[in-house]
Amino acid sequence: MRHNTPLPADSALPLHAARIDPRSTMPSPVQLDGTAIANFNALLHELHPDAPHVDALAVSSVARWLIELPQAHAESLLQARLGRLHELKTMASDRDWAIEPALAKRIYRLLDYVDQARDLIPDDQPLVGRLDDAILVELAWPMVAEELEDYRDFCRFRDESGASFGGHPSREDWLATRLEEGALWEQLHRVRHQHYVDYGPLEGGLRVV
């Protein structure tokens, strides 16, 4: 079964929707340098090798779409993506969870890019200055989506059962407990769908005396 690409927000940015007509004389809302675009794509594919390539036309198209929206709506779209970064930073620095070093390195590379003021689109540009950060978060999101879902469940487990582990259960404690719960669920499921005693078919029918 094919699953949709994980997203940090409810819907995707329209990177592959209608593009700006290259013959248009209307100025682009962003000025993009070819080297900066190449560096952006290099980082994106370092974070998530299967991410699509991003070109200047796509970024300009989304920037124009964004500034044509009501400002409050545009701000909420950006925040829906950039607001997820705190959760990523918390996960990467949580010693109880202890994520793989390679994944932690990619998360911090993402965070470092967003912290830069002078990146693909300088952050001091009103509204669109954070668009490249939001695009990077969205397109790199599949690299962290599954891990983050597990981490959320781990946090629930720690809140509910952490006292049994001195307040600091490990990732291994969480996994072992969830596997035990899964095995119990499977056993109960089998029990509900089987007969304890199989007497075989009745022979000769019923006889009333």
C-alpha cells in the first residue's frame, strides 16, 4: 500500500502547482542566487536523499502565492512548519531517548540552517524571509517523521510509567514494554477467536428420550 509523504503541517506548500510564467515582466518577490539554490539542494538531499529538487522558479512561485494570502494566514502557514523545530530539538537533546548520532547530526544541520540570517532568502525580508526555512523543514520532514512519532509515544510512556524506572526510562525500556504489550494483545486477540475445546462434529444427530 502506498502511503502519503509525511508532512509537518496539514497540507503541503504548492511547490509543484502553477508556476510563474517565465515571460512575465512582473518582478519576482525574491531574488535567488544560483549558487545559493545549489547549496540549498545539497543540504536538502544531505538531510533527506529522496527529497525533490527545488528550483528558483518553484521558490518564486510559492513566495508570490504566500504574499498574496492574508498576512495572518501566511504567518500561520510558516509557523505550522517552523513551530515544529522546538520538538525536534527537544527530541535530539533528550538523553533518555538517545537517538542515533547520524540522525541527531542531520537534525542539528537543519536547525543550524534555520538559525542563519543570511541563507537562501535573507530572514530580514518581510514574510518571505522565512519561506526557505519552511520549505526545508517540509521537504526534509520524512527523515524525522517516524522517529518523532515514536518519541511522542516514549514521552507518554515516561509520563505514565517513568516512576517504575526511577523517572528516567530508556529507549530500550520503552521498546521492551511496548513489545510485551503487543505480545499480550496478540494473545488476547487469538483467545477471542478460538474455541477452547473442539468436540468434533455430532454423530447421529440429537435423540430425545
